[in-house]
Amino acid sequence: MTESGPSSPAPQMGLLARAIGVITAPRATFERIVADPRPFGILFVVALVIGLASGLPQMTEAGRQAALDAQIRQTEQFTGQPVGPEQVARLEQMSQYNAYIAIIATFVMLPVISLLLTAVYWALFNAILGGTASFKHVLAVVTHAQVIGALGAVIGVPIQIMQGTMTTAGPFNLGALAPMLEEGSGLANFLGSISVFSIWGVFVTAIGLAVLYRRKTAPIFITLLALFLAILAFFTVGLPGLFRG
């Protein structure tokens, strides 16, 4: 049976110290996080940062237009059909509320996603691999790893506004590695949805789970990365193909 958690108590870390530690020294930080799991404060901070990073730029004309263009482009890529003038007009009318919608949606969706990921990881490591960690411990790993996504949002949004384009994955995506691909193609959409910060976040999650369950990081990272890429492939290639079909 896999043993979970540290062998001796570790001193507490403040919220800011944990957030910085996940970026600069994840393994040492997770050693202390799993000794004192506090997932909810960091979840609130991450949701606040990502929500504001998504919403505040849309309160400017440049940010609102960039977000609107991205929404139209994503709709056309998903449906395979051009967006008509009437639909564009409706999207433009709604765009004045998108900043507030983005902030609220982040506070709703991020906890849901965190709980779903935690349930999957907890079931995998406890029910299948014989671990003994509590749901709260796994949730603490998941929520603290999301600091990487928040960092990517803070860095990426200003760049996207200056470029006049906005994408879900941000400017640091793998689509730039294959400029020869046809825009809107399945492979282009797939690579464009993979952010460097997303991969980094998956790696940090793997470190946290490795610390919690006392396992090697590499196999966990490979498994989580494969799962992450499979989900992205479904939503960027498989689902649009089914919709168009």
C-alpha cells in the first residue's frame, strides 16, 4: 500500500509564501503543503487573479475588441461556418458585459474543475493504486498547482492586448511552432490550445502528487500529460468534427 504524506510535521507557510514557493521551489513547498493542506484560500486567490486577468482587459476598448474577435474566430472554427452579420451584432451587444461574465465564470468554473480533477486523481491513486491520502490533501495539491495558470494569465494578457489577439491558451502556446499549418485546422487548433504554462502546471501537479503519495514524479507527469492532451484533442479536434458532421 502506498503511504501518503510526510513522516514528520512541517511548519506552516503563509498563503503568499505557498504561492511563490510553488513557482520557485515546488517540491519543498509541497512537502509543507501536504503536512498542512489548506486548499480554499489559494483557490480563491487563483480564481481572483485569473478572473481579473480575463475580465479587466475587456473593460478597455482594445481588450473588448480583441476578445470579441477571438469569440467570433473560435465560433467559426468550431462550426466550420462564417458568423453572420446578425450574430456578430448580437455578440457585439453582449460584449459590453463580457468582462463581468468572465470574472464571475472563473469563480464558478475553477472550483468545479478543481473538484473534478481532485476526484479523478484521488480515485486513481487511492482506489486503484492503494494510496491513503484524503480528498482534502489531493485538493490542496490541485489548487496550489493552479498558481502556474494564474501566473500565465497575468503575463499573457497584456501581451495579447498589445498584439490585438486573445486566445484561451494565451500567447505562449505551441501553435507558434508550426506557422505553416492552415489556420483553423484541427492540428493548428490543438497546438494553439497547448500553453507552455499549462504543461508547466501539469508538471507541478505531478510533483505535488509525487510528494503526497511518495512516488516518482516522471511516471505521474507522463500520465497526467497524456490525459491533458487527450482531453484537449477531444475538445479541439474531436468535438468540432462531430459538430460539423
